[in-house]
Amino acid sequence: MMKMLSVDRFEGNYVICEDSEKKFFAIEKAEAPAGIAEGDILRITDDGAIEIDREETARRKKSVAARQQRVWED
């Protein structure tokens, strides 16, 4: 089963990620995809490959921006 993680922050040599159940995971930066950034959505395949899901990252960032806009409009 593929796992999806959201990049929360960077701490030293680790990328701290969160899953949909609010559990945190540390991935070594050396094992993370190049160009990774806070807010990116990572896909971890059954064989352990880690990829940035650019489509899901863009969708979530757009959703967050829309929510922030609604807050400022109220």
C-alpha cells in the first residue's frame, strides 16, 4: 500500500513528515528526493521509493490558499 506524507519541516539531516493520521516520520535528507520543500506531498511506494507528488502538492497548496483568502474576506 502506498503511503502519502506531507513535508512539515527540516531538522538537521532529517526531513520531518506527517501522515494523514497526524503521525510524524523522519526521513534522512540523503534519501529524500532532490528539490524537496516544506509543504510537498511525498509518495512512498511499496518498494520504498520516495517521490514528490507534484500534482497533489499543487492541489493542497491551492486549497490552503483558498481557505486563507476566505478567512481574510470575513
